[in-house]
Amino acid sequence: MSNYELETLPISRAEFQRLEIFKNVAFESLAGYLLGCKTIYPAPGTLLIDPEQPQRRLLVLLEGLMEVQVESQGGIFKNDIQAGHCAGEMSIFENVKPSAKVYAKANCKILIIEADTALAMLNASHDLCLNFLQILSNRIRNSNKMVCEEEYHIRCIEENAKVDALTGLHNRRWLEEMYTRELKRSNAGNLHLSAFMVDIDHFKRINDTYGHLVGDQVLIAVAKAILECLRPTDMPVRYGGEEFTIFLPGTSVENAKIVGERLRAAIEALPIPLPNGEKLSVTVSVGFTERKNEDTVEAIIKRADDALYFAKESGRNRVCLNLGDDTMFLF
């Protein structure tokens, strides 16, 4: 038995050898430093590291479980520290305020090593330095993973905020960004671009007669039919209520007319099942126009909307082209 073991050490040789941070480190090389350390037995829920009251010390978990909690815009991220591992090492190396809270998650036995002692131990053992480098590398990898996961969740939230929950089409928030970008691209390259406004005929009557649940089913069915009539590069949006708008990049008036009639006919032929087993048929009115030089999103949608109302006033279930200057053509 060594002289160190005759004195009061906070941990035994067996405990020392089980610890990840002391892997490949000779017990005798550090036992003298351990004489000045102590062990604590915190109950579950005890706050061990507090960014608001930082202490420069290393917490080595001998038994139990610790939990790290990092607060960010994406919420609170949690990670467990298993027996044999440690916390608080960054406060020792960088002397900075901790970035996370650490709690005892279960009944714990923890070895406390003050900063000066920990630095002296690192100077005394090359193997201990290597172990700490490995621990810090794992911390960095975990932090990078946490950042990537948070960014992914933020992107998902942002994307979901731009999608209409009922139809799955993009909404007007997405329109403001993407339509502006597409119109700038078309204006800069003098490219064809057609814009549509589509409105379900007598939609209020459908809601009043069959109820809003059937109205929702009509909106879903029409949105699906619109998608099936378009190319992947086309840009359909639920504009609001029973109205939809579509940007068709690279599409001339002649081709837009074909798309408009295809949309109208597809929706007219669409059987929408009712709760009583019957089928409901609906129609849409369609207005469209082509980009003019230096158009804004508001201007091109307004022309398509004017054509839409002309189609409705002309009997509904019609397609109307607005060439500008109040020149309308019905199809």
C-alpha cells in the first residue's frame, strides 16, 4: 500500500482507474494532487454549475448521472453526462462564464477538483492532457451537432410558416419572397412570365349548404387538381379563402391560355365526395396576364385579378386574359 493510500484520499485506486479522464494515467502520478480534493453527494435536481454564479472547478462524476442544459432560441437542449466523465473543464482552460447549466440527475458521487489543482495535474501527466483533448473534441462535436439540429428545426419552423396547413400549398408569406425574386429574374432577362388568379365559383354557397368541413374538402381537392395541372417549376399559392394565385415562369400568353383551360376543365370534372356518399362538382373562374416590363408583384397580380372578376361577371367557369389597358379576352 502506498503512502498516499494511507492518507485520506477522496477516491480509491479502483475508482480512479474506472474514470474516463484518468484512462492510461498512473494512479501514483496524481495521487498527491488528489489529497487536496473532496467528494460531494448532491441529491437529484441540485444545480452544480450555474452560469450566473460561475466557479472554476472540475466536476468528475464517480457515480450517478448529471444533466447539461443549454438554452437557445430553439428551446432548451439537454444532454446526459455518464459516470466516469466530467463537467466544468472549459471554465478551467478559458476562465470564462459557463454556457450551460449542469444538474445532478440522479443520486451522485462527484469528485471536485479546483482549477489550480486541475492545471497542475495536467502539467504533471501527458496522458491526462490527451484524455482532456479527447473530451474537448467530443464536446465540440456535440456542440456542432446541437447547432445543426437547432438550425434544422428553425428552418422547418420557417418553412412551415410559409405553407398553408389545409391545402399544403405555399401561402402569401412565401409569395412575397419568391414571387418578388422570380419577377426580378424575369424582368432582368426579359423572360416570359404569366400570372394566374383562380377563384372557386359560389364557394360561400357551398359552405352555407354543406358546411365548412365540406368546404375544406373542396379547397383540398382544388389545390390537388391545380398541382396536377402544373409543372414542378410553377408556383401555386393559396392566396386567401377560396382564391389561388400561380406564377408560371417561362410561359407565354399562348401557353398560359392552354394551362388556364386545362385547370378549368380539370376542376369542373372533379368529383368531390360528400359525407352522404353523393358527389359534388365545382367550377372555377380563371384570370391571367403576362409580365410587362418593370412589373411589380402587386401590378401583375392586380391585372390577373381584374381578369378573374371579368370572367366571373361573364358567367363564371371561364378563363379570361388581361392584356392591359382594360383589354380582356374570354375563352
